[in-house]
Amino acid sequence: MGDPTTVRLLLFRVGALLGAVAVDEIAEILPRLDTTRIPGAMPFVAGLANVRGTLVTVVTGWRALGQPDGGPDGGGSVVLLRLQGGRRLIGLTVDDVVDLVTVAPDELQDRAALPGVDPVLVRAVGRRGSGSYVVLDTAAVFAPVLAS
């Protein structure tokens, strides 16, 4: 059981953005998955992937987070997230899984306007070395997908 006075975060890179999600929301990290495009799906939905017999919606990270075009999709990973109390699995493509960190909640600042990041998608901002990372509000990032 984890220490309730700390937060464990997975840090990842999507383009130039260093992002983070709470480890408690992660089901697993997979190599980039082949997806089947869904006709009429929102542009940031890469498609459906078969993960051991379960169809999972995979979201293109750079599109969902409003980052510049990530170039050819081929490398990177899919972070498989448990949302809606674990009832729904959604995949997020990332360029690179960077680190697993443990921080005290007071080390995270309230969401702030960061250049190139929609503040609605940000739960908090943390510091790492001389840079910053954004802790994603996964409910906000995936709301359009979860509503459909």
C-alpha cells in the first residue's frame, strides 16, 4: 500500500511536452499497437486495438494534447489507462516513457497556463530539473471519447 502523503506519477513525452499521469490510473504500458481506424471518429482517435481479446480505443497523444504533428506513427508506446473507476480502458500514444517519480502533493502546483497546453487538460504542474511537466486531467483529456 502506498504512502498517502505522496503521489506516484508516470512521466512521458509527447513531442516537446513532458506529461504525467497518476500511476493508479495505469493498467499497463505496451509497445505501439496497430489500430483499425473507426469511420467518423474524432481526428484524435487513432482507432481500435485488440489487447488480448479486448477492443481498446487508442487516442493519438499529440493530437489530443494539441501538440505539433508527431510525424510518422511507428515508434513509442501506448499507455493503457483505467478510467471511469476502472470500467473503461483507453490507450494514449506517447513518444517516450521517461520516468516514474514520487512527489509530495505540495510539490505540485495548481494548473497554470503553460505555452502550448490547454489548461483545461491540466490537473497540476510539477518541476523536474530546470523544466516543468503537466499532470493530465485524464477525465478532461478523454471526455469526448468517453461521451461517445
